[in-house]
Amino acid sequence: MTFQEEIKQGIPTILPQPKPYEADINHAPKRKEILSAEEKKLALRNALRYFEPKHHAELIKEFSEELETYGRIYMYRFRPEYEMCARPINEYPGKCEQAKAIMLMIQNNLDYAVAQHPHELITYGGNGAVFQNWAQYLLTIQYLSEMTDEQTLTMYSGHPMGLFPSHKEAPRVVVTNGMVIPNYSKPDDWEKMNALGVSQYGQMTAGSYMYIGPQGIVHGTTITVLNGFRKIKRSPKGGLFVTSGLGGMSGAQPKAGNIAGCITVCAEVNPKITHIRHSQGWINEVIENIDELVQRVTLAKANKEIVSIGYLGNVVDVWEKFDDKNIHVDLGSDQTSLHNPWAGGYYPADISFEEANEMMADNPDLFKIKVQETLRRHSTAINKHTAKGTYFFDYGNAFLLEASRAGADVMAENHIDFKYPSYVQDIMGPMCFDYGFGPFRWVCASGNPEDLAKTDLIACQVLEEMAKTAPEEIQQQMQDNIHWIKGAQENKLVVGSQARILYADAEGRVKIAEAFNQAIAKGEIGIIILGRDHHDVSGTDSPYRETSNIYDGSRFTADMAIQNVIGDSFRGATWVSIHNGGGVGWGEVINGGFGMVLDGTKEASRRLEAMLFWDVNNGISRRSWARNDGAIFAIKRAMEAQPLLKVTLPNRVADNLLDF
């Protein structure tokens, strides 16, 4: 059977043979035992409804075994035979170019070189899923191969509810993930609903088909590290950045450290993923002995090297040892998946990786105790370093949130705020998001590296021209991104699809996208797929990350994200998504995203201008209403450029009037 035939068949009528469990693949840990006996029967009924009754007797035993063994029904038997990767768009069967583009993006999310746990359909973050099971994948891809531009596919937490009549200007796909009733957003609620097969955690770009490998987070981390060193008024050269987590976000931190020009130590407890990241070139060296690490870092500091070191072990040991040996750490953070602390996102110290995985599944209560003990130790060690001058920031992965819940010493004197800022509070929010700068990205649907090189050149030319007349307030952002795009090719950031990311404001996004569309019309490049990280100016309401620098009391509201995805959908997005959960945890954030296909037509030009302008300025207006100075500047500038835009501006209250 050809690739196109296998795509079009959907769920096969003749059962494929069971597939062996491939031990060399990085698999998700076993999920906790959470279903009652009756609920397990319900989970089986839910799984079997994808298949004809004649197959139920054979499949029920297999699915029951998967549920007992892994805590989920993944339907491994139905993994496709073809290689999972993003192919050139013309290799996909279908009646609609937009649908073909979405198939390309879905398969990129599940590429073995991209996905964290590809056989469990998890892209990153420990539980950031594209689908809950392989039947959903097969059915979705089949629907996309049949779709016309008069239909919209509705996705309910990985489940393709079906193709519905719509119209050419409507989104081709509307995605929701984990949109449960608010009172049922606790971690165990997710565990139960996911085990039942009725909801999933889409993370951000995992469940919205817009992940481009670690490049996205590399860029954001690079900007953060550069500005972190600027905040402490020292050069990155010879400076030390200590952090942890090589799994869910790949090797983003060490690669960003290399680009920024410092020494990076990134700890990771999973041997398999550590060596994978080393073989992929995301870290320069791997060290397993803590004393050897001390010697290597001491030498690197003395020689002012630019080097990234993966330490195979627990980061708590690194912080404690560096304190004992008085090794000065300039910047510190953490990027383990602490939104998922009890199911593999963070591992306790003094227990082997294998023992921890067994405890996680067999004794989750003890595992939670050990994790919280480690969080307290972790925080204590960080406090010792910050007392010596280390600048520590929360990378929005819920480290401080979970540490506070564990009783760690991370609270400020007012017992309301955290002792350390979120990187959004201190860096990304006031320096980037308030001015409209966020993670704009694109994918070359041709799969041709030459197209990517051409788009890099186009984007750079647009930015350099804009920088000539850009106001002083945004010159630093412009120059950082020009520097980034010029070095993008040599830094070898592509994993999976031929994709690129840079931080741009609404004006930059529109101008770059229009330049791409014109190049497509002239036949200079192929079709381009636009998108962004949800981690952006207006896509996400997350009180401890994206909206942590909102101080008017509204940071726990989610109007912005909901308005964002609704507005994108009728202004021309090819697909839209809205999720509960994300990088900071289930029930902690609402986030939305989009994808847009550029095909060189006048219709694409009209859509990109309308949608991209809204997609950014929705968030700037909210940040302006919160009285953020940068956002007030940015929205006034936007209103001058677009006469149809009229935003309510805040009036400030004199401080002395409040003293009564």
C-alpha cells in the first residue's frame, strides 16, 4: 500500500498485526492507576467505539492490557507503517491545499526527531499530546484527505468529531483541547479523563499542530539569556547559566546558551534523552560525575569558553555542589516539566531514574512526597546562590508554583508574590510582549531547504528596512532579531520541517508575510504556512507566565485568549485552537493558536493583513488597559497606522489621591 493509499484508508477494515513494543524509542512513563473497575470498562467501551463490532473480541484484551500496563489505551497496533515526518505538500492526497498543509504539520509534530514520546503521540512537555490514540490520528488524516474548501473539521481533544459544511473563508480545522468545566481542572481530573479517552492535554503547539522542534523555544531562551546578562550588566562570555531539563523542550537551553555566548550546564535524569540530545548536537558534552563537572566548569570559566554541558543527574546535586565549591552562577533557571510534577515532569533526588519511574506508577503518594522534598532542597540551594549574587528567574514551567505548594522558601515578604520573578515579568513581558513582539514562525511546505534560505533573506531584508525608521523604544528588539535571522542557518536549528521563528510585532509580521505571499505568486518559493507559539502577546492568559506582568488584577481572567481565537477564526486563519493547560499546567492557563496557509493569492494577502493585525493588537490593547507603559505606546502607534482601530485607553490615578 502506498503512502497516499494508507492516508486515505483511515482506520483499516482488516486489522493490522500487533506491533512489538520498541524499547529503543523514548516512551512516556506509565500513568498512575486512577480508574475504578467500572471506569476501566467505560474506557474500553470508549476505545472500541472506533472499531467495527466484529473486531471487539480481539481488541478488548489488547486494549485492556495496554490500560493496565501503561495507564492509557494508545492502540499501538494501529501505528502507520510509513515513516512519520513532514513531507513536501504535493505528496499528500487531498482536494484542498490547506488540508494538505495541516497533514504536513501533524506529521511533523509526531516525527521521531521532533516528538518526545512519538509512539504515545506526545510531542513535548511529558504529556503534550497531538492525539490520545492512533485511531484518532488515522481518522483525522483520512478526513483531511477528503476535505473540500467548503468544510470544517471539528477536533474535540484529539477526537475528530467530523467534517461539517462551512464555507471557503472559514477555518478548515477548529481544535479544542482539555476544555473542561473549571471545577474539574485539577491534575487528577486530567488523569481520569485522559485515561477514559475523553480529554487530552494539548500543551500549546503540540495539540495545535504548530510545533517546529526546539527552534521555537531556543529563540525565546536566547533572548531571555541575552537580556538576563544585560540585567546583571555583564557580558555572557565566561558567564555561567545553570538549569535543567533536556526532554520536553529538547536541547533548547544549552543551544540558546551557545548562541548567547555563555557556559551552560543543563542537568537531565533521563540517560536516553541526554544522549539523544548530545547526538543531535544540542549539547556539546555529557558529564556523569559531579566532581568532573566541577573541574570542567572551573576550566571553562577560566578560559571564558562558549560551551554547553549536559549533566546526567539531578540538578539539585549541581546547585548544592556548586555552592559547596563556591562556583559562581550568573544566571539560574529550571525548565523541567513541572506543570506535570507527579507523572514524569520532575524527578526526586537520591533515587535512580528507573526506581523513580516504578514509584511514580506503583506508589504515587510516596512519589509526590519525594518530589516535594526535592523541590524544597532545590529551592534552598538556589537561595544560597542568589545570596551570593546569582540572578534566578522562573522560566514559566511552574517551578516556583509547585515549590511554594511544597512549602519551599520561595515566597516574598508579602506572602503573596514569589521571591523570584518570572522571566516574563522581568524580561519578555516589558521588553517584548508589551511592544507586540512575539514568536512569529513559518514553515516551507515544499520541504525544500532552499525555500527556507530564501525566506530567511526576505525576512531579514524586511526587518532591516523597518529598523531604519523604527522608534528608539523597539530598536533593541529589531536588532536582536536581525542578528538572530542572520545566524539562523549556521546554528542549524531545523529539526523536522523546514521552519523558522523570529520575534516580530504586528507590522513586522504583516510585512514579512506579504513579502512571502508575493514571492509565492512570482514562483520564487512554494507555499508557506504561518503560525506562532501560543506563548505570545495575546494568545495566552497565564497568570504565572505570559500575563504575569499584568498588575490590574485581571491576570487570572481568560478573556484575551478566547477573544484571540474567535477573532482569528473569522479574520482568515486556516485553523485555530484553544486549550486548557500549557507549559504551566492543567487548570492554570488558557491558550490559543492558529495556522495560516499562504498560497500567493490576493485572498491570502487580505486574510494575512486582517488576521495578523488583530492577533497581536488584541493582546497589546489588553496590556495597555492594564496600564503597561510599553503597551500604551504600542497601541497608540497602531491606532495612528490604522484609522479603523480605536482602543479604550486607561486614565491614570495620582498616587496621592489613594492616601486617605
